[in-house]
Amino acid sequence: MYKKNKSVKILLRILNGVAMVIVGIIFCLPFVWMILTAFKSLGDTILIPPKWILDELHWENFAAAWQSGPFLHYIWNSIVSTVGILVLQFLVAIPAAYAYARCSFYGKNLLFGLTMITMMIPSQLIFLPIYLLMSQWGLLNTYGALILPFAGSAFTIFLLRQSFMQIPQEIVDAARIDSASEFQIITKIMVPLAKSSMVTAGLFSFISHWNDYFWPLIMTTNDTVRTLPIGIAKLREVEGGVAWNVLMAGNVILVIPILILFFVAQRQIIKAFVYSSK
């Protein structure tokens, strides 16, 4: 009976490993295809069946993508808007999460529920009133229109709240006995102990807004503050068809910062979810 149970466990581990490999291949295949296409010649991109082993690496695709427009300007706009969103989101989310986690006030659960409901509302559904508001304020074609609508992040508030709730109340009580203000408790206790959750929330927000195409497109009408995804989309606007190799080279440039940040912060991400689940 013991040997039978042991054999079943081994079989389940093998099946679990095979399933993980299959899922990993499914998720990685689009990235591999993008990178391979970025190094192909234009003729190789339309071959059927596809060519998986390259005879030559065409680095000139990246030069062609870079020279297709003011890429440095697009990158700078993406950095300014994304970093601005992150800073503003944390300025709003940290005190909100602390209030939901540690403070008692009338209607707290109702307000927290309403905050969570906003996660189910797609931006495409509410963009029109926000667009009209930005227009009335004269913020179209400015960084303000790209940053201000995302000042509040329900996901960031939720993740930080869960992290703040895991911090022992005794630590907070001891700080209050030592005459620490609420601001000092947040900045010197809550935030340092919730560093992993902050890194995770910041990375998810960075990925979302770095890749955002829809919002910068409707809030801008020229290249003054347009971001990198819009610049890459312009690579499709060529005569004689789309140069898929150049387009994919542009997408590789777009993805590189995300991959770097992910590999740097992956330990913090795992730590945040493991800690929050306790």
C-alpha cells in the first residue's frame, strides 16, 4: 500500500512537471517568436512553414526601427508619464491602505468595497468623461492628462492593505507609546516592512502603463508627449505593406525595460505574495 501511494505521488509530480513545462512553453512562445522575427530578413518573416533557425542575424532591423522616428523622445515621454503615475499612486495608495488596514471609521468596509469595484471597470468605459474633464482643464497633449487619471490604483491599495494587516499590532502600539505620529508610523514602520508589496505593486503598474497604447492615443494629438507604444505602432504606417521584422525589433526595444525590472524584482514579487497569503 505504501509503495502504491509513493508511486502515485511520483506520477503526480511528473504530470505536474510536464504541465508546468507545457504552460511555460505556451507563455514563452510569443516572446521567442517576437525576438526571432526581429532578427529575420523581411522575406523570412512571411515564410510558411515559419523559419525557426536563422542563418543570419539582421541587426539593421533595430537601427531601422530606431531611425523611424524620435525614439528617444518617445522613451523620455514614457519614462516621465510612467514614473509620474507610480509616484502619484503611492502618495495616494499608502495612506489609503493604512486607513483601511489600521483605522476605524464609519463606512470603512463600504468604501473599501467601492474601491475594489473600480478594478472591474475598464478604462475604455470611462475615458469619455475623463477626456472631457482633461479638455476643460486644458491638459490635453500634456503629461497631466497621462498621469492624473491614474492617481488612484485599487490594486495597489488592496495589496498594500493586505501587507499592512500582516504587521503585528504590537509594533504599532509600541510606536504610539513612544509618541510616534501616524505619519511616522507609516513612513518608518509600515512602508519599510511592506517593501516587497510596494515593489510588486510598482512593477505591475509600471508594466501596465509602460505598455499602454489606448490612453496616450486618445489624450494626445501630436508627438509632444506621445509615448513609446504609439511610436512603435507608427512602424505599421509604411507603404508597400508592414515590415514585420522592423516592427518586432521595435517591440523588443519596448519590452527590454520590463524584462530587466522583472528579473531584478522577481524575488520581491514572490516574497510579497507568499507573505500576503499567510
